Amino acid sequence: MTFKKICKIVAVIAALCALAAAAYYAVKKLTDKDEPEYFDDNDFFECDNDLEIIEVEEPAEEPKEEKKAAPKKKAAPKKKAE
């Protein structure tokens, strides 16, 4: 056998193994059950559950000065038709 023929046989065997692996992976991926992934909150941040209540006093609002509206012009009285 020549070196070229041996290389071709090895390449064909490698290709068949790759096809089998791809088929196995596709079947496993499609038939795998989707299980929900649960996370523990303590993994992300540390919390001691001690809450402090802080009361904030709001300053008393001072009455704002109201702007005086400009006097409206009165419409001229309509003349009565005689």
C-alpha cells in the first residue's frame, strides 16, 4: 500500500467518527429534558435581613407668592338692534 492510500483510509475513518459524534450530539441535545436552573440568592450578595427604618422629616413648605393676573379687558357691550 502506498502512503497516499493509507492517508485516505485514515481520513475516511476520521470523517466517519466526526459524523457519528455530530449525530450523537444532535440527538442528545434534542432529547435532553430541560430542567430549570435554580439559583440561591446568597450566591450573588450577602444579606443579613436586618432592615433599618429611617424616618425623614420634610421641611415645612413656605407659602409661595401668587402672581397677580393682569386684569382682563372687558368686551364692549353689544348694541341692540332696533
